[in-house]
Amino acid sequence: MPRQLHFCGSLPPELTTSDAEVMQWFLRHSKGHEITALPTRQDPRWVINYLLGLAENTDVFEVTAAGEYEDYDDMRGYRVRKGAVLKPEHVSHGDVDAALAQVAEFKALNLGDTRLMLSVPSPIDLSLFTFVGPSFQNAVPALSEVRRALKYMPVYTDAIVDYVTKVTEAHGDDVLWHVEFPSALVGMWKARIFPGGPALASSLHSKYIAKMLARFPKQAKVILHLCYGNYNNTEVFVPKDLTWSVTYLNKLGRELTRRQISLPPVHIPVAFGSHSPSLDEKFYAPLRRLSRSWRQLIPGVVAESDELSSVAALHLFETAAGRSSTGVACACGLGRHTGPAAERAATAMGVVAKAQPRMD
């Protein structure tokens, strides 16, 4: 079966125009390849705008530390005002009516079984970004901020579940939910300074994500996205290999199976930030331990500047995993590129997707 192209979401700002034009861009640049789903318009800075916008709820939030999110050292801090009650509507990342309008634009294209991709952040990420911003770069984030994030995380979960439920009830057969949670791998990295920290962090995180996915409507189709962070085209940390991805996915797979949820496709980061994919076999060796239950793997191996290395990285990935990939992707979408670079990246994805399988 041919590998699909997995466009993770956004386009460069100059190409982020109307819903229809963004969808047409992805269709043109897929060049006949099958795609996992069709993205629509998404602001590459939506997370920053979301976090800045929280300050507008002056009756609920107050700013504890200034920050304009210019980089990882410029994160703003929030807390809930004394006496205020934080509700899902205060922290919702998406507008149901806007999503339904995007579905209507998509359906007008009459693309058969192809679905529209809509992004969903994890409540863990949104709550941590909101309350742990000022100490994000610390080796150990401030415990008071972490406690605050944990306290209000269920409110963020309710907001996300409500959004997904309402859109799915209206157009569940037309949507693929792109669930993104860089906090999985970043959390394991942060916890590395404690004995057993990554194992504990991955256990807690995977249980929470599985519980959230179990609350999605049965007909909601999802795809998962792991990454190392990519703000300003810069990763939070540089991984030595894929150990933490494998550890996390094995735990998440067990949690989903226990809840009788089919394991969805998953994007596994290989290229990241401005880094091309590793060509070291040791980087991919942990994939030998990845549960066979994960049948739909999408390696993010594509570097727009080096198609040959991208193909080689795909072969290393598939050889170590012992299975063919169902798709290929770039690192964290195309929004970090210039317009011409995004076109080169789409072309490179097509080249890599057509590469002969290598199963040594």
C-alpha cells in the first residue's frame, strides 16, 4: 500500500489566506498522492495568540509574570483570580461554528473518503503553557505553578471534549482529529533529572491522554502527534534516540487497549526543529521494542533540503520498526517554512513516500 502524505497542519503566514485557498494548496501539492487528511486554514501562531488572549478574561485570569512569547525564555504566567471560577468556555481553544464552516468548505470539494483535518491540543499542554510559563525553562519548574496547572487541567479537558463532541455529532464522518501533545516527550525530558522520572512522567501522561480519548465520541477518528517542541523552529531538547517515543507509545498503547480503544495512527518525530533526520542506526534501534499493536506509523523523516537523507532515514526507521510506514511527514508541519520552502517540502514528501520499502 502506498505511503500517505501527512501534512501536519499549518502553512507559512503568507499562504494562510482563506479556508478554500489553503485546502486547494494542499491538494495541488499532494500531486496525486493519497493524504492522511486535508488540512484547512490554521494560524501558525495560534498557540501564542491563544495564550495572549487569555489576558482578555480579566474577571477570571490575572497575569503573574510578563511575557510576550518571543522565545522559550519569554513565557507569560497566569493564575485564576481569587473568588473566580474557571470554566471550559474561558479556555476553549476552538470555535465550534468556525469549525463547522470549515467542514462546509471542505465538503464542497467532494473528495470522497478523504477527511478534513482539525487540530486538537492536549489539555496537559494548554494548562502547563498557561500556568507554568515563567518557570518553563527551569530544570525543575516551580511547584506552585505545576500544582496550579494540575488543579485546572480537568477544565481544559472538558473544553476540548466538548469541542470535539459537538463537531463530531454534526460531521463525524468528515473529520480527522489531529491530537498534538509535545508535553509527552518534553515532560519525560524534564523529569530525567530524577531517578525513574521519565518512566513516571510517561505513565501519568499516557493515562491522562487515554482517559481523554475515551471521552471522545465513538465515531471520532483521531491521529496522534508527538514532537519535541518547535517554537521559532527550535526544539525544546535534542533527543539521543527514539527511546522515549517508544516508551511512551508502549504505555499509551496499553492504556488505550485497556479501554478498548483502537490504536490510531501516530506521527513519530525524527527530523525536528532545523535538524535533518539522523542517519545513525542507533537512533532508530529502540523501535525494535515498539509494540506491534502500533500498526499505523508516520515517521517525520522528511527534510525539504535533503531528499536522499530523508529516504535513507525512512529506510532506517522501517528496518528498525520491522514494518512499513503508512505515511511520511516533515517536522511539525509547514508553518515554520517560507512559501518556497514549503513547496520544496511537499515535493520532498512525495519523493520519500514513493521510496521502495526496506525491511532488512
